[in-house]
Amino acid sequence: MNKKIVILNGSPRKKGNTATLVEAFTKGAESAGNTVTEFFLNSMDIHGCKGCFGGHSGKECPCVQKDDMAKIYPEVKNSDIIILASPLYYWTISGQLKTALDRLFALEEGEENLLRENKSSALLMAAEGNGFADAVLYYDHLMEHLRWKNLGHILAGGNMDVGDIKGKPELQQAYDLGKSI
């Protein structure tokens, strides 16, 4: 069955190692007949959550702030799977991805909780080192909170420079994960 997949790419590098993981995943997912929409968060105008509790899931744009999250909300609402992609920054996900995730809270406010539906997710990460434990802990807790099916993690360490990931097994793992959906 064709699934609608949204990728939130929190890397600041459009052609970096995280992007290469995303590309491999996307090729696999599309080869299986799925639809993939990627948001390159670094080039979007997304403001931090104000913690105002003024959001409303029933509105076309559920957040009181008017920025590029308005493009993401409808895609996330209508998706089956949300892929979180990020380089490892200070032992966790990038600020770009964290900001977008914080703002998704608006989909939980109001009469309907549109975020805690039958969704699945996976985490794709690239890093210079291999200290992914804190990022995985955060991601796994987020999956528990949202009640999303956790499809797992593809964690590619040892990638300092752009292109270091080429030829590594994590690219095939990302492709296979995409194809399995």
C-alpha cells in the first residue's frame, strides 16, 4: 500500500552526509511506491515555540505564529510516516529539527490530537563520532509520548567531512528501510 512519508531534514548542509542518508532512504521508499515529501528545515523560516498554548489542531494553521511551519502542518497531518533526519550536534538532534518538533505541539492542542494518530517514524543520523545515545534516548521517548510506531534508527558514525558516508553500510540500511515501508 502506498504510504505518504514526510522527512524533516534538520541538517544545515544541503549536500552533507545526513542528506546522503535521506537520499538513500527516499530512493528505497519511492521504489516501493511510496510518496516522499522532504522539508529542508535550514532553508525555512521557522520560529521557536512560544509556549503560549494558543494553538488549535482544528485550524488550517494550528499555531498562532505565521511562518513556514504552515507548509509542514498539513503534510504531517496527512502523513503515515515521519522521518526525522539530523546530524549529531552536541550529542543530540540539531536545533533546526528540534525547533520544528517543538512547533508540532500545536497539532496536539484543541479538540483533536492530530499528532497522536497511527503514525510511524524512523531516525536517520550522521556524525563525526558515535555518541548517539542521548539522541536515541530523546527520540525513543518522543516515540513513546506520541504513540508512534518506532521503525528504528540508522546511525552513521565516523563521517567528519562531506562525502565520508559514501560506500558505508548505513546507506544500504537507509535504502532497505525505505523499501520495506
